[in-house]
Amino acid sequence: MAMIELPTNYFPLWCDGVYKDTFEDFHSALAGVVCNCSSRKTVFKKISRFKQHCRSKIHQKYLSTLLTTENNPLRKLYDTEQTVKTQQRYIASLEKKLTRVKSVIKKLRKKVINFEKEKEVPVEDLLGIE
């Protein structure tokens, strides 16, 4: 069974507060590279064509849109990490509450069992059946 190699999705390098194009990993992508800047999803198999594409207006506009807050993947990653941390804290607080509730339930069960033992009514055979 032959392995089908898919083209690699290209993403620019984050350096000094801006996204810069890098071509170092191009040769390791044997099936080519696909840039996310357009919906055409053209596969670039030659580095010269890809460098030419990176100088295009569409690609340069794509790099600038990555810097906006709503499109910046690094900003989204940071926001997601903050959300995860908040959820972890919330889960930890709920687990503490659950532990406290379980201990209260355990104590109340013991009290109910002890109460039932204390309130047992002695049984007498008043009719003389037994």
C-alpha cells in the first residue's frame, strides 16, 4: 500500500512582532506547500514560484491581517490558554465543593444510622403467639 503525501500548510514565522516569510522548511515538504492566503489552495512545488507568490499583494495583505487582534493565531492561542486556566480553576473549586458535600453526606448517613439504632422499639409478644 503506497503512502500518499499531502502538501504542507505554510505558516509564516513570528519574529520581532511581525510575521515574516521563511523558506527553510520548503525542501522538507516533498509534496509541496499550500499557502492559506487565498481560497485557491495552489500547491507550490518549486521554491522559486513560492517566493514569487510571497511577494504578491494578496500574500502581503494576508501577513498584515494576521497582525490584527481577531486574526492573530498567537493571540487566539493566548486567549485559549487563559480560558483553559480559568476552567481548570473553576473545576478545582467544584471538586473541592464536591468533596465537602460528600463528607457532609457521609456524616449525615452515620447520624441517621445511629438515630435509627437508638429509636428501635423493643418488640414484645403481647398476644403470646411466639
